[in-house]
Amino acid sequence: MRPVHRLTPLLRFWTGILALLAVVVVNLNASAAGTIASFLRGDGSFLPILYGVGAFLAACVAVWLGSYFWWRATGFELGEEELSLQRGVLQKQLRSARYDRIQAVDVVESIIARLFRVAAVRVETAGGKDSVIEIAYLNKRQAERLRAELIHRAGGAAPEPEQEDADLTVPLHRALAGAGLRLGSIIGVAAIVILAISPLPTATALAAVVGILPGLWRQIDSSWRFTATFDQSRHVLNLSYGLADRRRQTIPLTRIHGAQAVQPPLWRPLGWWQVTVTVAGYGPADSGDSGTSRILPVGTREQAVAVLALVSELSPAEIEEHAAPEGHRDPDFTSPRRAWVVSPVDLNRQSVTLHGDTVICHTGRFGRSVAMIATSHIQELTLRHGPLQQLLHLCTVRFDLVNGPVRMGGHDLDVEDGARLLDLLRGRRLPGYHQRV
């Protein structure tokens, strides 16, 4: 059994301390803030601070010494058919993952781990959100070697060295501007300004700010120093990104079950787009620990088309003809005029196009979106009639995909068109039982 890094217990302790500090900062009141300010000005005694620092260092030493047996009982092993992770002294825990069930392998460097040049290896497997095995922590080079070995055993091959030239990069100014030019960000900044000049208590204003910032942070973090490199011989996409937690992520293209290009309203004057994908085993976007589903956080139209062609079965020319990001050109199914009652804004912008073995869905008038998926990756089909739709003789055909950010369907179609679309997709080619999906 291979051991993890000796610093692992201490780093986990530090992570808990940071979380505790975040809670303390959020719950600061005016009295506590005044006390801290007096210490910084030198008006108060520094003995309490020295006592606190001493207690913290003593706790670190205690964790270091007391965790020896826990560290000795923690390790991982690469068997012939599966990866296993063992931990626990009094209560043993053994987790394993078969190589043929591995969906992706990422190297994650948290802000604390980067200080000590160590990293965690996250192994995403088929089976839902609780099917992740994290091997933390390893020497950075050892983590990269383990990642390469796991990808090789899972049926892929080792990724290219870290110094390879990136096929796609996101400049920092574009990452920041893209995060700021979102409707939620604008509303959030306006709310912060209003709260700052309002007579509301500080705790209320701070709570509102805490609720606004996570979405803005996720957008910046997933696009910060973002690079993407496609390995054609190995058929994988290598991503690197992150501000606080640096992550190197490998996505096999065979695991991608749907792709979507989205253009928020405030990005339209700049011609920027975002491309997200549904990756088997990753789950919803922004789900926390899982890897990003944004394979182009913010890019030009040309980059968006190139990325869509890379992860779908369509060529760039076919995308321009059948799946242009701006909207449909020759759709097979659209909403009838009477659907303006239930969809007055997007009436003429929502459609379904069938091209070969690919289904393409367009939606959105102000914020535009195009999504595409191979018919074999559609898990189920659902025909829905809402109360108002029944009165208007309309229906919606929902495509049920693996869990992820891409949502697709034919919205507010004529009932006859919906039934015809349903019949066409029922005859789709399905993957064999032995084939990975």
C-alpha cells in the first residue's frame, strides 16, 4: 500500500481552521471589529493575540504528533483491476474503483496545498455524486504520475507534459470582464452599493453580500488562467484553471454526453460565448468538488464553434448550417404562432433540428443558446402537457440526459409535431449493453 504525504493530517487541520476563520469573519459584529482595530493601532494589549498564536501552534504540533497512527493507516493501492483507498485506525474504511468505471482523473491544488507543493488526486467514477475517490495529499510530481497511470489503466493514455502549448487560452481581462458582464453580477453590485448607503445593520448587509458573491466567484475561478489542449491521438481534452484551487483536469471526449453554447445578453456586443458540456460522472455544473463543465468559460464565436465541433459529431461547416449559435436557420420543429401565450419572448427562437444522428436545440432571444447531443446519448424521452398547453393544443418533448448542466427539449410544439418528434427519436440507435456510456 502506498502512503499519502506526511503533511496530510496537518493540511486537513489547516483546511478546517480556514473554514472556522471564514465563519468568524462572517459573524463579526461592530464591537468585535472595534476590538481588532484597537489591537492593530497598538491601543490594546498584545498578550491575548500571543496566547492565541501559541495555542494554535500547540494545536498544530499536537495534530502532527497525534496523527501518526492515522497517517500510517491511510494509503492507496493500484491493483490489477481496481484502485483502492484505505483509511482509519479504529474503524477501517476501504473504497475502491474499477478502472473501467473511471470517468475522469483530476489533480487539484488547494491554496494551502500549493504552499507546500502537494496536490490531491480526484478520481471521478460512474455512480453519482458520492462515487468520488480523493487521494490527498501527494507530492505534486507523484500526483501527476498517479494521474497519468490511472488514465492509462482506465483505457486512455497519459496526458501530455505540463509545458505543452495550449490550443486555447482565456486572457485574464476577458475572464474578469466576462464575470462582471453578467446580469447577476450587475444586480449584485447594485445591491451591494444600495446596502452600503442604506441604514440597514452591518450584519444584514454582510449576509446579503455573502449570498451574492459565490456565483461571481465561481465564474472567475473557473476561467482564471484557463487553458485547454486537445490531444488528438489520445482523444482527450486537458484543462488547467483556477485562482484559489488550481486544477488539472482531463476529460475523455467519449464521456461527453451533450454540449451547449450560451451567450448572456451583456456579452452580445462583445461577441463572447461560453461552452459547457455534460460529462458522465461529473454531475451538475458548479457542484462544488467536481471538475468544471465549462470547457470554454468565455471566448470568441470562432472559438465556440471550434470547441463545439471538437466535442460533437458535427463539423464546423455543419454547425454553421444547422447549429449556428445565433439561432436556427432551417429547423425541423418550431413553436406555432399560438404559442406566444405561453412563450411570448422566445416564440420564434426555440426550435429542434435533426441532422444525422445529432439533435440540435435553439432557445433564447436576448440570451441565446444552442445545445446539441448525439441521439444515442438521450437516456429517456418525456412528452409533457401543462394545463395551458392542453388548452392551446401544445406540448413539450423533454430529452432526459445524464446529470449535468446541459438541458434540452422541444418546447411548446404543436401536439402532432411533438408526437412525430417523439416517434423519430424512439427509433434512435442505442449503445450496446457492453459499450461505455
